[in-house]
Amino acid sequence: MTAAAEVTPLRPLDQFELGYAAQRRRAKFGWMIASILFFAFFAFSAWLGDFFRVTQVTLTDGSREWRWIIPAGLPRLGEFIERTLPVLRWDSLGADLAEWFWRWKVWLNLLVETVLIAFMATALGVFGGFVMSFPASRNLAPNTWVLWFSRRYLEIARTVPELVWALIFVFCFSVGPMAGVLAIGLHTAGALGKLYSEVNENIDMAPLEGVKAAGGTWFDQIRYGAVPQVMPNIISYTLLRFEINVRASSIIGYVGAGGLGQEFREALSLQEYTDLSALFLIIFVTVMVIDYGSEKLRHKVIGLEKGPAT
């Protein structure tokens, strides 16, 4: 007998264990390479961001020394937060609160303007993103050219920040809420269009094929086959984006596009630090209320408020 004939073949279990061990080794090697690349890019990004920079700082006695920028700057952060906190005393709490929110009437009007900017911008963005999401989906686009142009439009709309769009529209239409609505609305259309298209690409194509077999057009397939499947996710993303837009509309006023942002700019320029904390508290409460209402509305739409089945 030859030597090759005397070799005992491996059992299926042994073959599985050998294959599994080889797969584990490849997975560990892949994770090791990925981890090294991640930490290398992280360290390089931190270096570019001056996280390792050493700078001169002024000590309490007036002398100057070289210190690492992060521990040297953290006390300044605490100092800034301390300046924004008002002085509240229990025996004069009402007067202290009145002094803290001394411009509450102006801030309330601007808050209403901020929420309305966010609402109108979200409505425009939802319409644009919803319409463009279907031709921007690989499984729903009529042809390659429509897919390409739809995706490029959405990319341009969401790549440019809201502040840049706001500057452009302020230049075109002067200062005011209109520039803010257009800026946030255009950016919202790009962001939601991307999210909606990803939802569209995960739908079941069988209903659309049924509509097509019955003689339906492309629009009929979208209307009766795709929209009913994606509507719960559309509502969820829309409510989340409205909350984001409230925060965005409170900032774009910094460049003259309406809302509370102009108060932030004025408070910073005049070093009215307690006004900053008051404005932050107003926006925080507003976002919290909107988040609570959006959650309730979303649960009602998708049926989560129904009791457990008996």
C-alpha cells in the first residue's frame, strides 16, 4: 500500500472544527488590522485637532507656564458655566427669577417664531424629501439617470450646512424668518430624502409587482405598493427631524435668519452670560415638550398605545 492510501480521512466534525478555527484566526486578524487603522486615524485626527498641543497659561499668581491644553482649558469651561448661572436666593426667589428672565416677553415671541420656522421648514423638507426619495431608491427609480440626478440633488441639499444656506438666502431675500425657513427646509429635504430612500429600499416588492401586473403605472406602484409600507417610518423620521429643526432654527438666527439665534448673538457680544443660560433653558424645555408630544403621536399612529392582546 502507498503512503497516500494509508492517510485516514478527517471526520466531518474534525473538518468543521478546523474550518471554524481558521475562520476565527482570519476574523481576529481582520479585527486587529481594523483596530490598528482606527486608532491610527483617531490619533492623527486628534493631532490635527490640537488635542496634544502644549500652550502657555496664566496661573493665579500671574506667572505663565507651559501646560497641556486640555487640563489647562477645563477650568475655563467651569468658569464660563459659573458665569452663566444666575444668583438665586430663597428669600428673593421671585425677584431673582424675574431678573434672570427679564426679557421673557421678547424671548417668548422669538420662541414662537423659532417653532413656526421649524414647522414650516419641516413641512417643506418633508414634501421635497418624500417626493425625491422614490426616484432616489435603487429598487424604485425608473432608470439610472433619474436615480443619479435624484441622489446628487439630495447630496447637495444636505451637504451644505443650514448656516451656509441661511447666509445665501439672507443675501438673496434679506434678513428675516423667510431665509431661515428656506435654509432649514432645503437641508431637511436632503437629509430626509436620504433616510426615506433607505426605507424604500427595504420594502417588499411583491405589492408593486401586483400593481404593475394589473396595469398600474409607476406612480400607481408607488402610491398603492410602496407608500403604505413606508408610512410608519416616514412619520417617525419626520417627527424626529422636527425636533432637530427646532434646535437648528434657534441657531440660524445668529446670521439674521430669524428666531432666538439673534438673542444668542446679542448676549454673547454684550457678555450677558446669564441670558445665555436662560435662553438655553427655554430651548431645552421646548425641545423636551416637543419630544414628549412627538413620542405620543408616533405611538398613536403606529398603534403602540393599544393594550396587549387578550
